[in-house]
Amino acid sequence: MVRMVAGVGKNPGFDPVGEIFKPFATGLNLIPNWHREAGMQVKPGWWRNRKERKEWARRLRSEDPGLEVVHPQAAGIDVGNGAHYVAVRPGRDPEPVRRFECFTADLYRLADWLKACGVQTVAMQSTGVYWIPLYDVLEERGLKVYLVNARHTKNLPGRKSDVQECQWLLKLHTYGLLNNSFQPTSEIRVMRTYWRQRGEHVRAAATSIQRMQKALTQMNLQLANVISDLSGWSGQRIVRAILAGERNPEKLAELTDPRVRASRAEVAKSLEGNWRPELLFVLQQEVDMYDTYQRRMAECDQQLKQHLSTLIDKRDPDPPASPEAPRKASKHRKPRRNAPQFDLSQQLERITGVDLTRIDSIDAMTAQTVLSEVGLDMSRWKTEAHFASWMGLCPDNRISGDKVLRRGTRPVSNRAASALRIAACTLLRSRSYLGAQYRRLRSKLGPPKAITAMAHRLARLIYRMLKYGQRYVDKGAEFYEQRYRNQQIQSLHKRAAKLGFQIVALAS
């Protein structure tokens, strides 16, 4: 359903932001007002010397900021839950501001109206999830959609209505004052949806484990004091035996794995409690919910595997021979809990052409999280510095009056950055180049800043591998320590030379 906004197109005085009945600026005014007021006949090149030319240019910049039309075929949309308000430039339609309902038929009618008005680019805010259906429809019709951050489009004081909001978006976008937010391709969005849904099931399953532990503790079953993980093989066997009716502590203790450090007597002692029926009912429901989430995770794995198989294979059919041996997996590394039920690392190597898991601390699940959020095309960012800045992993110093008001990174909610920070924490005991670097930064800067710095380093490595197809080679912790030692020696030589001294190595 399309409605004409009351007063728009009828009342010439209704123009709250000066957008409909005022012409757009098309360039610089070559004759400033201060020359007209003085009655001077101005022609290009009237200045007599360089000083007068600089004075003319300075006054020109102060009187005309030089805003030019960047997107002439533009439109602005104020996204809402019940309706969308759309504004186009004046002269393209007798009703330049219209209201459309959020039903699917109205979204297609909105797209048809924009195409009829000759619109090529559309700017709208990322409001909740209401923008997603509209974004898909406009992208399907071939329109270039600018999804802008709401913090970048704050209205001026006194301007807050749906009509004024869409007109303000139109004006900012017309002059090129809005930055387009990153949005991956459709195939990456599909992969991201499956992976995020799987993550929700993983978190829900973890909540069920916590509730199982709560019910056991309320029955005074101190199983957590002897078994570290209730979701493991031993913990689940004991819990399911309890629900099956077993109450003998000795028989329950026999279900533990021999690798459990606690003795069978300690496990049996921890399983003496009061078997309250209402808490056993809660325990049964949480176990059923846990099994349900496990099945849902398996369904997500199946859909994800099927989607990944449809993506293009980017591996080199004739890879160059490399003298370096492939990296060997650690024998003592435990398999990650809730890992996909298929070879995810092989699929990721096939669609990217590189093996991101060769980077220490980056496993298949971390690589999947990063690729689901950033995609495969690194050309969306000019350099690796832009990529790290988008993820919120670089410094963002606030300076005013030659004073630093705030130091640190921008408060960005980015799933890829969070995954890299978690991966950076695992470098503490790593005998790799990155592990040695992290330990030095940790001792110098402290754990929080060192984690962010190493996440920044991991983001740069991923950018280089995806963009240039480079292969990561770990040079080892010894190489880093030797390199750092040489840097310190060179620094000492420079400092001694400035003071007029010379450092001489002692004979061993």
C-alpha cells in the first residue's frame, strides 16, 4: 500500500530540511559574495600577485565549503517496523516522499517506484533486522544499497520525524557524506546464517550443562569436585545412569573413564546425596534439551557442509613443490568440544585456496568464524591496516587541544575480532614465533593489551593469506628470541654511540 505523505507535494511551505523545493548545489561559486558587495568586476586570473591569489582562495573556501553532488540518482529510506518512508530528489516525481508498508508486495512496489524515478543508489540505516528484507529486494532489482551506521546519520536538533529522517538521509547521501557499511556477498551470508545458528545451539547446550550441574549440587551430588567436565564421556554416563534408576555409588563410580585422576572411592563418595524427585525431573528435562541441541547442531553441520560444497574451488591444481614439511598436529592437543562432524578445515582450504590453520592458535572453527563474518574477498579493504581498523583491533586515540583524551581501541562488537582475541589467548604456552612474541608483549604491556595486539597480528596474517594467496611458515620461538636479542644489541650500540662510548663484546 502506497500513501502520499500529508502536505508533501501540495503545500509549498512544507519543506522541513530544505530538500524538496530548493535546488542542489552543483559546484563551486567562482565569484564570492565579498567581491559582489564591493562592486568589483571579477574575472578568472584577476589577481596581480601570489598573495592576492592566496587571499582569494582562502575567502573562497570559507564562503563555499565545496559540497558537490556525488550521487545524483539517490534516494533515502527511513526503515521502520510497520512502514518505510522513501525520499527521492525533487523533480523526479510529483510526490518525492512516499510511505510504503512493510509487506512483501509493498516492498516490490517500492523498488519499482525507485526504478521508475531513475534511482541508482539508496541509503538506509541498519535498524534492527527490519532492513534485511528491503535490502534483499533492492539488491535483487540491481540497486546499489548503502547500509549506513545510525551513529553517522544523527539528525540536527529539532528534526525528528519519519519524513524528515528520509529527507536528511537523502541529502547526506547525495553529497557523499555517508560511508557504506560492509556487507558480504549472498553466498557468504548464507554460510554466516548457518554458522551463527549453530553457535546459538552450542551456547544453549552449555546452558543445559550448567543447569544439570545446578540440579546435582542441590541434591548434594558433588560430582563436579572429581570430574572436571560434566559434558564429557564419564559425566554423561553417570548422569544418564542416575536417570535410569541407578542409586548405588559404587556402581556409578565404575562408569568413569580410567584416565580420571580421582580414584573410584572418591567418585563414589561424591555420589552420595538426597535423591529428590523434583530435582531428578529437572535433570531429566535438561538432559533431553541437551540431546535436542546436539541433534540441531548436527543438522546445521549437514546444511553447512552442503553449502560449502557449492562454493568455487580455489586450490591450485598444480601447487609448487615446497621443501618444507607439512605442519604436524600436536599429539597432546585435545579435540575441540562441539567441533563439526565433518572435515571443516579441508572445506575451508578448498574455498580459500590457503590453509589458515597453519597459523598457530587458528583452528578450523576460528577460521570458519572469521570467514563467515568477513567473507573471501579482501579487496573490500584497501590495506591490512583498514581491515584491522574495521575489526576494531587498532588504536583509536582521541586528541583535542594537543592532548590525548582517550587511548585504546574503538568499542566495536565484531564476532571475528572476538574469535581472534580468544585465539590469541592460546599462544601463552605455544613454542612458535607468535607464542614468543605474545609472551614478550604480555610481560611488557599486560595481558589485555597483549591479547589485542596479537589479535591484530592474526588479522593481518589472515588478510595477507586470503588476498595474496601466501602460505604461512612458522619460524619458531628460537628465531624470534634471536631476532629480538639482535635488535636489543643494535639499540645499545646506537645509544652508546650517541654518548661517545663503544660497546665491546667480552670474550667467553
